[in-house]
Amino acid sequence: MNKIKENFYFLKTFGCQMSNLDSKYIQLLLNKMSFETKQIEKADIIVFNTCSIREASENKLLNLFSYISKMKEYNKDIFVAVLGCFVEKINYKFIQKHSYIDCFISPDYLHFLPYAFKRFHLKKKNYQLVYKHFKNNIHKNTIKKNFDFLEDIFLRNKIRTVKKKPREYIRIMKGCNKFCTYCVVPYTRGLEICRPIERIILEIKHAIYFGSQEIVLLGQSVNHYYYRGVNFYKLLYIISNIIPKHIRVKFLTSYPKNIIYPLLTLIQQKSCLSKYLHIPAQSGSNTILKKMNRCYTREEYLDIIDIAYAKNPGISIAGDMIVGFPDESTKDFQCSIALVKYVKYQHLFISQYSPRPNTISYLYYQDNVSKSIKRARHNYMFKIQQNIMSQYNSSFVAQILEGFVWKAYNTSVSKKLKEILLVKTDANKIIFVFDEKKLLGSKVRVRILQSSSSKIFGFVVK
């Protein structure tokens, strides 16, 4: 499709890294139809790539809808599309209520976007287009074909692109089979489908060839990867033996039950594997973990943490916590606080429980923890984590750490210090460095000058 000079598109993304990765593919499609603009008022095509995991993302989206409806009243030629996980949870009543939205497309049908725009542009029919799975019409083979088709097109377009990127996200699987009682992912992104090993390797080699220093493997439960006899451990072993030693490989997000001890040994042995693990606990109470259907206990989780620290003393561990889950008592919450203090997370993502439609907790559990208590527990846990991070970061002051320059920002601090560099270490620590040199993508040694609960500052040394 040739570019239409008079058209401009506006793309806004809500949610997780999976949504961000989908948006890169959406951009490839939109770039063939129009030119990007950062101002929604100038756009002829408005696309929202959505998320349903957290209520906050949905609320931001719904708040925008009233503004979009007014834009459509003023100019009916604007094409508005809603894509992503949110589409899988809506019904026809919602679609009819928001008649100013021209099409709804779920994650497995993103490649239908140009067709939907063409139908709208030609004005053949005046109705909304909807591309989503229906309960009586879900065919896993069709979904897998769509997934492979999307990833292959994305890969081919990336191979044609020679833009240097320090970090490259590579999806190795989609969907989830865990069915945690609070989580909407299996219902919006479907069950697990894993990509063939050869396609993953090809994408990694392409990224490295064009200058990527860090490869991030993505999956809802990334360490549950399995394709034709190759599990996640074997996949990492293969990758670690074919890439240069200076490249770093990170993976998100790990399900605790699927972290096998040989994997922790492999991280210790292979210098290319980042000394960083994102292992969500979600709660420190066995009672709540059981209600969440997390399939592990507090003790099993802490065993994994202990072994990870023992095998890799400098490892950084990140996690997720949910506060205010149904029936969470003060004792349950204190168990979570005790776990946070024990693990000493480098990063901790704290969420207040919000019931997601169609999940088990929404259908069968009563949301009986008040908003004020949820907020108080969130704030208390956040303060605990801030204190942990402050002590953790201060331990690096006066040390010299190695890492690669991940990003560079312009600054007006002084004429000599024209850039702020972000240096990332093997353990995923981010260091803010003032420097006037163009060092993007190179490996540097940094002496740490000072720190806070959220930032580490330093300068490049020889």
C-alpha cells in the first residue's frame, strides 16, 4: 500500500512489554498507510493498543473515549481503531455504545488493520468491524497460524531495517496456561503458543548484527517455553553458545514454579546471561497464594531465592506484589512485607487488587478489602521497598561497575556536559552518567559517586 501524504496517524500504547512489542508491529502497518504524529488533534488515523491486566490502563483508555467521540462529531473522516487485549473482554453492547469507534481488533488479528482502514476509506459499508475470538469459535490452529504469520512479517520487516538499537525485545511465546485466579491473560491472549527455535535464533542474530548489546526474551511465563523437545533451559543453552560473550541476554517474566536449578547454574556459568531475574511472588502468604492458584508456597519461593543468591551473589532480583486480594488479612499482608524484606528486590512492582471480568476471582471471590486499606497497604509496602533500595544503592558508592551505554539524553546542565548517559550493568543496574562523548552502545567502566532510593550516579573511568 502506497503512503498517503495527507494522512497522519496517532498511536498510543497501554500496558506491558508485550503490548509495546505489538505496537512496533502496528507501526510497521501504519507506516505503509500514513505518517506518524505525536499530536492526536492532527491525526487522520487514531489507534489505541490496549491492555486489560490492570484496571488503571483501562480507565486511562475509557477517559480518552469521550474526547474521541467529540473529535468524531466534528470530523467523521477520522478512522479510530482499538486494538489489543481490551478487545477480547468487550461485548456487543459495549461496541454499540461506542459506535464512533470504527474497528476493534484483538492481538491475534493485528494484520487486519490495513484491511479495516481500506474498508473505512472506501466507505463500502457503514458499520463497525470486529476481529476477535468468540467463545464458540476458538481454533488453536488458526490462532497459531495468525501468531506465526504476524511474527514472520515482523521479522522480515526488521531484517530490512538497519537502524541500530542497543536493546532488542524478542517474543519467544505468547499466552499463558497458568490461570491464576486474578489474571485475565489466558482469556485475552489465549493459551501458550511457542515460536520455533530457528526463528528466534534468526531474530537474535539479526539484532546483534545491527548493533544490539542486549537481547530481552519475552513471554508471559517465559521459562515455560517448550517447542519440539526443547525447553527454556535448552533454548538458553543454545543461545549462550552461539552469541558473542559481550552480548547480554535477559528474559521476562519467570514463573517461580518453572525455575529449575540447572537454569540458575547456567546463569552462573555463562557470562552472556544477565545476572537478573524477574520472579513475581504476588503474595507472601500461603493462604493467599493458594487462593491465587499460584501453585507454589512461600517456602518454595524463598528456596528459589536462596539458591539464586548462593549461585550468583551479585544477582539482582525483581518481583511483583498484589495487595488487597480478597480475604487478605493483616497477618497475610505482614507475611508479604516479611518476604519483601527478606528478598531485598532490586525492583518491586506493587499493584492494588482490582477484579478483572471473567477471571475466577471476579466470578467467585468477594472484593472485600476496602480501597482505603488497599491504598494504605500499597503505600506502606512502597515505603519499605524505598528503604531497601536506598540501602542497596548506597552499597555501590565508590565502587567501579562495568556496563554498556544503553541510552543518551540531551541536557542543558552545562556547555561541557551535553549528555546524560544511561549505563546498564550485567545485573540490570541503571547508572546515570554525565559525559560529553558519544558512547552509545559501547562498554564502559563507571565509578559510583552517589545514590538515592531510585537512582545511581557516576562518571566514566578508563
